[in-house]
Amino acid sequence: MLKPNAMAIAIAAALLPGAASAHHGLDFLTVQTAHLPMQGTAYAIARADYISEHEDELEFAPAMLYGATDWMAFELHAHFEKEQGDSAHYESLAPALHFRLTPRDNKFSLGISAEYEIASDNDAEDVLELAGILGYEASGWTIAANLLFEKASGEESEWGFAAGARRSLKPNHYLGLELIGSLQSNGPSELLLGYYGDLSTRFSINAALGTGLDDGPDWSARTAFIWRFR
């Protein structure tokens, strides 16, 4: 059960100026698309996730996303974590690059992203994350799939996947499903039901409730508050 003090921390983190979680997530919460910001456009996305598993956990990830060119975006985000009974602590800082490989007006899109997570603790490992991105957008639908690769220093590489689809209910309001998981045998996965709303030309909200499959979390609540500056 989320206690009042933990709830207050989650709300405060969600309202931090700054933005995103790992993976820029303008369109989804856990799935990347090749829909990058226009050149010169900057976003702040305040991300807060609550995960109930063996122990309840809050995860915060403030970040900035900037369209450096028409086909490349730069992201910088940090990771904070609070486990039940402990105070929040800073875990890592992660620069990332996102590339769109197809013309912006194509219904089908391809992209790749690369992220390097720099651990704050000398005992923790830095992590390289890569993602291949396939997307489709037409007739009110946005669909995306990711092939994920992760390699921590001194450890074996891991493969995973993410997939999502969302449908417009009315202009600027969408409902969708997201699935993210591991390609390793008996790896954890998570299914999310999400709402995605563009409340103005400069402010959007993404929010989802999820549950684990296999060894995934008992349930989760994930949110992102997105501001466009330019």
C-alpha cells in the first residue's frame, strides 16, 4: 500500500521541472518511437513510477530532450530510487542519442537509440543500452516495437523487447497497451494500460497502470508529465 509520505514524494517527483525516464517516451511510457522532436525543439518530461513487488519502490527520472537536427535528438536524464523504508537516493546519470532513419512524413518509421548509464556508486556497474525501433502511424493509430540490448560492465549482455499500440479516442486523447519484457528464458515482463493526453500545445500527460507477467511486478503505476519549451 502506498503510504501518504510515499505518495507525496511521488507527486513531488512527477512535478519536477525536467523530464523523461530512460527512453524519451513522448508517445508511450515504456516503448520508444522514431517520432523525434523537430530541430530546435526542447522537451522536459517529469517521470515518476511506483512499482509493487517484493518491496514497494518509487523510481524518479527527470530529463531533458532536445531536437539537435531533423533526424537526431539528444537526451540527458537521471535516475533516482526510493525503496520502502529507505530514503530516496541518486542512482545514475544517462546521456542518450536517438536517431530517425526514415523521412518524418512516412507512415512507417525506423530508428535507433543509444544510452550510456553512468552509475553514481563505484560498486555499481555502468550500463550500455541500445534499441532498434520500428513504428507505424496512420488513421489515429500509433504502433511501435523495440528490440532492446543491454550490457553492464563485466556482465553478460541481455536482450529484451517492448511493443505498444495506442488509438485516438477523440482529438488529442488516446488509449493504448504497452508490453515490455526480457527475451531471456523466464525473464520478467509487464503489461500496461495507458492514457495519453495532449492537454495543450505545450503540455501532455502519459499515465498507465500495469501488472507483471511471469516474474514481473505485482502491479505498477507509471506517469510522465511532458512540457514543450520551443
